[in-house]
Amino acid sequence: MKKIASTFFIALFAGAITLGSYKLFFENNNYAVITQDEGHSVFNTSLTPTSAKGAGINEVDFTVAAENTVNAVVHVKNVTVGRTPHNLMDFFYGSGGNERPQVGTGSGVIISQDGYIVTNNHVISKANQLQVTLNNNKTYDAELIGTDPNSDIALIKIDAEGNLPYLAFGDSDDMKIGEWVLAVGNPFNLTSTVTAGIVSAKARDLGKNQSFIQTDAAVNPGNSGGALVNTNGDLIGINTAITSQTGSYVGYSFAVPSNIAKKVVDDILEYGNVQKGILGIKTLNINTPYAIEKGLNEIEGVYISGIEEGTGAEDAELQEGDVIKKVDNIKVRKFADLTGYLSAKRPDDSVEVTIDRDGEEFTVPVMLKKRQTVIIPVMGLEVKNLSKDDNKKFKTKTGVKIVGVPETYRGYGLEGKVLLSVDDKEINDIEEARSLFGNISRYGKTSITMVNEKGERERLIFQ
């Protein structure tokens, strides 16, 4: 009997200890969190299980950002008129055939209360008529203000009664990988669709020499030109592209960063075209056999393979073999980091460039300058603005110099000559050349007028 009583009291005592330990250590939310920091134990008693940032999706409130965004995102309808060919002659030469309207759709974002809307260039390209439908189902005709095919950004405007809801540009440079974002648009004509995801990567280069934000928010055809916003409702990107073998979303989507989109819009409004400032460096494709052999593909930064004449890089005495590590204290790991940051800059802006030269790092100021060469559409000629020496040599104040010729036109003796006009329209600089050649019809004849080093004028007609 004594043995049984003894066993009972031992069990009771053990149970009391267990219960007390549970109350002390497990029901107290302010328990200690122990982490390791450089070999030493660090105690943090201020955290609770629900206070850690990013602890779960249920703790992120998307409702305010979504409500504010859907009213500022619009449906854009693009009507183009094409011809349906009757025969092979119509197909190849564009003559005859029946006119047939074609309708494309996309999205846009209202960025001012008086009706300015930013969208993608490919949404409104070649439009004969543009219509915008607001979230309240009111429809307006839209006017094209300007466009930049390089960044795939376009600016349009509607005249609506009263002030419109709009989104403010946020700072896309402040976005962090893993941060929550919302994509808002009109996929498959489903208006005011909101999807959520995170920033998967920044400064993605899709082979277009431009920097994109990558997210895993679902984006489909019709989302193009729509808004990418953070949880505060700030516009941090314009949804532009997806990577897919089917044409539909498979997990990756890309947006033009807001800092680039805002700069393009500001340039269009102030100058009528995009003002692009360049460093004036040449780089290597890091995947070439030469780069791999020299180990350049393993460099963190941008390797300078050459310096362009008359640029800020030359003035700052940057050299071939230098590696750009930072720009204005923004770390540069690859070429897309550099182009992404500089895309938000203009000519005459100054940037602080940190370079590595033979293992020694130092920082120099570089003045960005206007691009001196461009590749003009349709023909693919590379042209540059005339220097003072060119003006004297060719005895002309207008025109652009041909410095690069694609394989198609190598036998025409074009390189080194000054291109004066296209279809009898005078060319004054490279931007005008790009614009005039961009308006060439691929179905008609094109004539170009040039002058050679002897001062002789030449005229060529291309079919």
C-alpha cells in the first residue's frame, strides 16, 4: 500500500512540473528567439510569431492598392485598317485588295487627372483609331501624343469631363526582390483584373538592351500596358511582356520599370522625343568564345572593350579594360544594370562611375552625351551626326554620315558617304533620319540622296 501511494505522489509531482514548464515556456508569446551571429548567441525577446515581416500572405493587405489601381487602369482598343489580297501580286506589292479593319486590345494607366495615359507602343502601333474605356464603362476617343519603340512606351490622351483617377509614379529602383506586387489590366478582354505576385528579379535583359522587372504575377495577352504596383498603390512598372511557348502566362512576366517609363513620358511632353544620354563605351558579349577564353564572362561588372570618340567616357579618360562596378553608388553586376539606370538619365546629366582598373578602384564623374550614331529602320544603315570636319569635307551642313552597312547593301558603296535626304525629305540629324526611315512603306519605292567625298551627289532608288 505504501508503495502504491509513493508511486501516486511521484506521478502527481511529475505532472505538476510538466504543466508548470508548459505554462512558463510555451504559452508566453515573448519567448526568446535564438540565432547565431559570427559564433555568438544573440537573444531577441521583442519578436512574436506574427510580427516578422513576410511571415505570410494573409498578413499583406492588397485591398487598398487594388481598389485605387483598378479605377486608374483603362482598356485600350486599337483599330487598324489593312487590305486583304486578292492574288499573289496584291500580297507581294500591296496593290488592290479589300480594306478590312483589325482590332487589337490592351491596357493603359492614367497618370494625370486631365487624361494623360501611358501604355505600350505595341498596343497602339499603326493605329488608325484609338479608343479608351474607363473602369466605369465610359468610352473616349484617344489622341496619340508620342511614342518610343525602344522602351515600348507610348503616351496617349483623352478629354474627359471632370478629373480622372490616376496613379503616381513610384521609384522602381527602390523595389526589392521578393517584394509583393499587383498586376492590373484587361487580359482576354476581362476588364479590371488584379493578380498578385512578387518581384522575381530586377534588371532583366531580354535581348533588347533594356532593363525589365520580372515578376510571377499572372500576365496574359491584354495585360500589356497595364499597371504593376506595390502594396502602397505606387506605379512601379508598366506590364509589357511574357515568356511563353504557348502565348499565355506560364509563370514569368516582365514590366518596364517606372523610372524609365516616367523619363520617356517627361521627354515626350517636353521635347517631343526621347532624350537618351550615353556614357560612350563599347562592351563585349560575355558569351562569345573570346570573352569565355579571357574569363570576361566571370567578371562582376561591365567590361569596357572600347571608347567612342567625342563622348563623356573619352573626356573622363575611361580606358579599354576598365570594369564598371558602380554608377552613382548603384551596384553594377551586368550590362542590364547599367543600361537600366542610365535609361532614366538625359544628355548633360553627370554620373559618378566607379571603375576597377588593374585591381584598383576609383570613382570619376562622367558627363552623359547625346548618342552620335543610330541604326535607322528598314534599311538598317548605321549613321552618325556630322562633325565639323565632315561639314568642311563634304561641304554640307545637313545630313548624316553612313558608318555601317548591313550585308544586304554592301555592294552599293554606301559606307563613308553623307546621306542628305530620303524620298526628297531633308535629313538634319540622326533622330530625324530614324524618324523619316521609320515612315517608309515597305510596299513602295524609296529614294535616297547622298554626297561623296568629291562633293558629287548620288541618288539611289530601292524597290
